[in-house]
Amino acid sequence: MGLLDGLVKGLADMMPEQGNPELKAFKAQNEMKDLAAKEDAIFTRLGKQVYADGGSEKYPDIKTELDALAVSRREIEERIRAAQDETVAKKKAEEAEEARCCPECGTVSPEGAAFCQICGSRLAQVRRFCPQCGSEASQGSRFCNECGTKIEE
């Protein structure tokens, strides 16, 4: 049931039914929807129980469908992980590019430079964080000071 349905149902429950057949019908329809949702939940539980009690042998076509769904789920989970990894890599690349860009003149200096090669201004240092606990890693450290996890360069 959607939010709007819930609000309308709540309002309908507060209104008196006397002499209003449309309101009576609306309330009865909502009761039917609630019963149908409860029935669906029971059938879902029943189906899961039947399947757990040897249903994969009794219903091989359903097992095939469920196996195909499991494969699809793993593929989607992998795409999600890849997209998350891509987002992290993009953010790291943007941070590295930003750190190489001079705050004074805008020149992009070579990687690892501490000062701008054009105007000599100090460049920002790239902040690094522990992939395990999220603590900020101090410059030059190879392991997290909080949990000991190796910090990627």
C-alpha cells in the first residue's frame, strides 16, 4: 500500500459511514486489499516452506527459474560493486588532479610535486583514508594508525 493509499484509508476510517454507501464500499475495498496482502504473504511463506522441504526435486522447473534468478542476482551484485569501485576510483583521480592543480595560478604540476613548477606555490596534499575503518591516514604512512590495515597508495 502506498503512502497516499494509507492517508486516504486513514481519513476514511475517521469519517462516519452512516448514510454514505461510497464510503462503506471504499472501506470494504480496503479491507479486501488488506486480506489479499495477508493471503499473499501466507502463500509466500508456504511456497518457501514447500521448497525448503524438498520442493527443488518435486518442482524442477521452479528450481531452474530460481537458479536463473540467483545467477542474475550475482551478476547485478557484481555490476553494483563495479560501479561503486568505479565511483571510488573516479573520486580518487579527481582528488589527485585537484591536489596537482596550483591554487594560485591553476597550473597542473607533475604527480608527486609539492610546489607549483610555474609560480612556486605550495600544492595541496592528497588526503588518504583507511579502507577498513575510514580514519585519515597520515602522509607517508603505509598502515592505518587506528586498525593496522595496509593503506593503498
